[in-house]
Amino acid sequence: MPALASIARPWFALGFSPADVLWALEHLPSGHLHRFGQDVRHPRAWAQHRLAFWAGHPPHSAELAERAERHRAQRVPRRNPGTAPPAEWYAARKALRRRENEFGGSG
């Protein structure tokens, strides 16, 4: 395990979490899976080679957080059904009732 810790240490310093390092060992920065991961003869070299693809790329968790923030920003805010309607609704309702009273008696 000390060899794995020494390989991952620089990535942790760059903000990668343990889950990010595991993701990077299995995936390319594009999100595609690496090919040919079985029968590894030299695990240290294998891990260094796969992590090298991520040099200059943000950790996967940072990409997920950015994507979630963009989604939140695009989402239309919904009114909580337990809250009162906005003041404009009350003003429009009052105006409609006034009109009903004006035209209701002349009918």
C-alpha cells in the first residue's frame, strides 16, 4: 500500500479525493473507460500511466459539482405549495372582484 499512497499523494495535493483517484484509474478525462485493465504486471507503472492522462484536468468530483451548479442555475424556481401567493396575485384578484362587482349588477 505505501506504493499506492506515494503515487496518489501528488493527486491529493491537487485536490483529488480518493474517489477521484479511483475514477481516474478507471476512466479517461473524456469519461470513457480505459481499455485492457486486467492482468496488470506492473501495478505502479500502470497506475502512473493512467493517472498521467489526468494531468491538467480537474478532478471528476469538481466536474460533477460544476454540472450540478449549472443545472441548479437553469432550473425554474418553484413556489412551495405551503407558502402564500405573491403580492401581485392578491392585487390581480382584487381587481377582478372589483370588475365583477361593477358589471355584475348591470346585467
